[in-house]
Amino acid sequence: MKHSHARTLVVAITLLAGLTVAAMHGAIANENPNAFNRLMKPASERNAPPESDGIHDPTADGTMMLQSPREAFSNLPKSRSGNYVDWNRAIDDNLLSPRSDIRNADMNAIVLDLNIVREVKGSMPDVVYPHKQHTQWLDCSNCHPAIFIPMKGANQISMASILMGEKCGVCHGKVAFPVSECRRCHSKAKPIDQN
Amino acid sequence: MLFAAVVVVAVNSLPERAEAEYGDVVINELSDDAGMRPVVFPHWFHRIRFRCKVCHGDLGFAFKAGGNEINMVKIIDGQYCGACHDGDVAWSIENCELCHSGQPNTPTQVHHSTVQALINSVQNTEEDEEGVEE
């Protein structure tokens, strides 16, 4: 009997949540079809709280206990994509100091300040890969040698492979800033052709 | 009747409106079969507190959703999530629903990832083509 009550409650909540979403669909459909920025995710929908993010189950007790990313990001520097947080500036500006060790909060990251320039085909500016920003988060062994052979010219990289989640795409496009941020990597202008 | 309505609304509202955070990982290798909600791992929450290397180096998490054979026994024995979720560094495993909070039947994925977007667009195209044939 108790179980049946619980089920009715869950069904009612699910129905209510479903109707809310359906109402949202309706509201979107009735908007001006020529509204500005029609396909972009508006700022008001970014970093949605867990109970309305479409992946968490709003009927789970735990969902309501989770922090909303919007709240966590409120004092962090903004960026244009991904989480809409500039994670590296957050570290540089001492707004975040994520631990390098599970228990030892005083252990510092071993940072390597070394830029690698990759000359690229076509008209895009060359890629400057900064070890500094990467070693603030990662150990050498996270990338070398499994993902990148640590030798100049030894790694074939293409945008197609990155889009498919290989090479840089192991992180970029999944958790680090996505490939739509072209100029954050393609940042070094090619020498002007003298001919 | 009511149940059918709930199912229709639930299915319609699931995939396209998912606005979960970039990098959230859904892990549903064992959960659905075990009658638990899938796990939603919030990357953003963890990278605020730990550098990537802590989990992906020290704890041995592979850079791949579903690429680690995680189960509750390993977690209780201090492996993977259990290295922190031990009631000391972070809250312990009796808080089942804090992790197992995903919509049932959500497949393992990195949410909003480029790869996921490519897979979804292929699937949508296939569905559209099937619709035309009918």
C-alpha cells in the first residue's frame, strides 16, 4: 500500500515535470520566428541547475542536493564556450587552487613553461601549444607518450582526428574548451609572403 | 492511460532539451541493468577542487567515458571514486543518489562533447531518413 502511494507520487511528479517541459516547448514554438540569435543557447539557459538540466532525474532525492554550476561559477572569470568559465585565468588570478594531491593541500603542481609551435597547412595561423597551462592541470605522463610522442615532428595531428576525440580531442571538445575556439590554439600569425 | 501519457512526455522531453553542464559524464555501464539510476559525474565540480592529474594520473582514470571498469566493490575497497569518497576526503558511499541521479536509460557519454554531437547528428539524420521512407 505504501509502495503504491510512493509510485503514484513519483508518477505525479514526473507528469508535472513533463508538463513543465512541454509548456517550455510550447513557449519556444510561439516565440517570434525571426527572433535574434535564434539557434544560440541564450545566457539564461547556461549552466542550468541539475533538476532542470535534462540529464539528472528530477524525481531523485539526490538531484535536489547537488550544487548548481551557475552558483559555483558565479565568481569565476567567463569564457565564450564550454562551461563558460576561463579555468586557466581562474588559477592565474588565484580564484581557484585545485589540489595536486588527494590529501596534501600544500603540494604544488610541477609546471613546465615551454611553448611548442606547430606549423600548419593552409591559411590558418600556426598553433602555439603552451606546456604551462597544461601542466598546471596535468602530469607529463597523462599525455606522453601514449597520446603524444615527445619528439618534434613525430605526431600527425588533424582537425578531423581532434573532432573524433583523438590527440588534442581527448580533452578539447569534451572537458577542456571546444574546437570552436579556433584562435586560442591557432594564435601565431604566419610570416607575410614577400612575393 | 496516465502511464502512457507519462512515458510519451518523458521520452519527448529527454534528449533534445538536455542542457546538462559541458563535460558532465554519464556512466551507465551497469546501472540500468542493476535497477539503479545511471551515474552523472560532474567534471566541473571536481576540477574546482582537484587538478586533472589527481584522478587521471594518481587514481588511474582513463580519458574515456565508460573506459574504466568501475563497480561498487572497487569503490568500497578504495579504488576509483572510493579513493576520496570514503567519508574522509569526501562524503561516503551511503549517499547513493548523489551519484546515481541520472535519467534512467541515458547512455554512457560525455555530455556536450564534440564526439557526442557528431553521433547525435548521424542518429538524427538516420531517423529522418527512416521517417521519409515511411
